[in-house]
Amino acid sequence: MPGLNVRSVLVTGSNRGIGLELVKQLLGKSNPPQWVFATCRDPEGARGQELQNLVSKHPNLVMVKLDAVNPASIEEAARRVEEQLDSLGLNLVINNAGIFSDVSLAMVDSEEMLDAYKTNVVGPLLVGQAFLPLLKKAAQGSSQKGLSCSKAAIVNISSVLGSIERVPEILTKPAISYRCSKAAVNMLTRCQALTYAEDGILCAAVHPGWVQTDMGTQEVGADLPVDKSVQGILAVLPALSEKHSGSFWSWEGKTIPW
Ligand code: NDP
């Protein structure tokens, strides 16, 4: 299986959890990207500390401010990345930033629903729109045939909790706002895939497993170390091709039903 061979990659919500580990493992590859754009809400503040430490060791790592619920911040991030790429395209966007709340059907309110939707769905939508010109440029500049994550791709980090077919198996975690938002980002992924295919851009949704992060606590049954989840994700991405665009994958490389 060919490895992920990207010139440039952008990860949202990369100051902790799965996003931070994605950045670390991308930088640690034997063929690291020429540019890794690690975005977070507060690059200069305490929340960006781990990334700041990495920047001092990796000249190919660029921290970029991006708040997934702030359209102006997303547009500004796209301008910043474009400047850095200096007329070349961006190969891979990983929409990882997300919020979770394990709220029940009885307790969930409109604010909770809208917060989850804004971060987990509107964020990836706007990021996809803002970085589309750079993704198109990467696809146009590539000699590779078909679609691939190495050429030009949007990967939305979703969750099996958003799978409508799998609800009966895992209704023990109510997480109503989260489930609905992840079902919606799955729909977004499918629409992005069908729309952006003609621009040479692959789009896929990926479930990272039940991962031990601030979000994935033992309380919610998270048992997968973050390094294993990310190793899995980075092995799945290069295996995706045109026929897989618009589908939903687990970190172990299995398809998940919508
Ligand atoms: P964490 O809670 O550990 O990290 C979440 C990340 O998202 C943080 O970097 C956080 O930044 C960022 N973020 C939240 N809101 C915004 C925003 N408005 N703009 C920019 N960044 C934001 O979560 P995980 O690493 O566990 O989760 C990453 C992704 O994986 C999420 O999409 C999640 O839904 C998904 N996932 C996780 C699972 C798990 O078991 N952990 C299971 C299934 C899916 P800040 O520090 O500023 O808050």
C-alpha cells in the first residue's frame, strides 16, 4: 500500500487530542510534508503551547489561527496559508476540530444543538469552501490520475455516533446534539464528494475510534490510545481512491454505514 505522500496538509483543532497527534505523526514521517499547517483558536496563548514547542523544532510546521465557528477567522487562515504556499496548492485538509456533549434527548436544548452544529458541521463546510481554491490548485498541478488524499482531499473527522444505521447498537451514549451534528457532517461529506469530484478532490469521513483524549474520557468508554488511532487514520488515507470518495471509514480501514 503506498504511504501518504503529501506536499502540504492542514489540520483544524490541532493544539490537543487527535489533531495534535496528527500533526506530530505527519512531522515524524520518513517523507514529511513540506508544509504542515496546524490550526487552532489561540496559537499564541497557553492552549497553543505544545504546538509552539513543535514549531521551534520543525521549520515545516506553521501555526495558523482558525476558529471553526468564526467565518472571518477561516477566511483569514486561508489567506495566510495561500501566502505561505506561494502559488502552489494545498493537498489535504483534515477537519478535525469538534465539540462533544453527552446530553440526553430529555435535557438537550436549542443552544446545545446549535453549538454542536456550528462547530461540527458549519466549521467543516466553511473550511471546505475557504480552502477550495487551494485544493483545486493542488489537483490541477498534480500529474496523478484519479482521486487521492496525496493529490487533493478533504477529510472530515466524524464519529460512528453519527451513523443512523448503527444507532440501535450504541444508544447507550445519548449525545443527541453530537450525534445529529456528526450525521450532518456525514451528509456534508457526501455532498462535498459529489460536488468536488469534478475538481479532482476526494472527500471522506473518518471515525477515529473511541480515543483517549480530553473528549474521549474513560467515562464515555474511550479505550484507544491517541497514537494508535492516528497511526490507523494515516494508514487509511493513502488507501482511499476515487471509488472511496464520499464514504465513511473507521480508523481501522473498514467502511461504516451511514
Ligand atoms: P479534544 O476535545 O481532545 O480536542 C478538540 C479539538 O477541537 C481541540 O483542539 C479544540 O481546541 C478544537 N476545537 C473545538 N472547538 C473549536 C473551534 N470552534 N475552532 C477551532 N478548534 C476547535 O477532542 P478529540 O481530539 O478527541 O476529537 C477530535 C475529533 O475527533 C472531533 O471532531 C471529535 O468529534 C472526533 N471524535 C473523537 C472521538 C474520541 O473518542 N475522542 C470519537 C469519535 C470522533 P481548543 O483547545 O481551543 O478547545
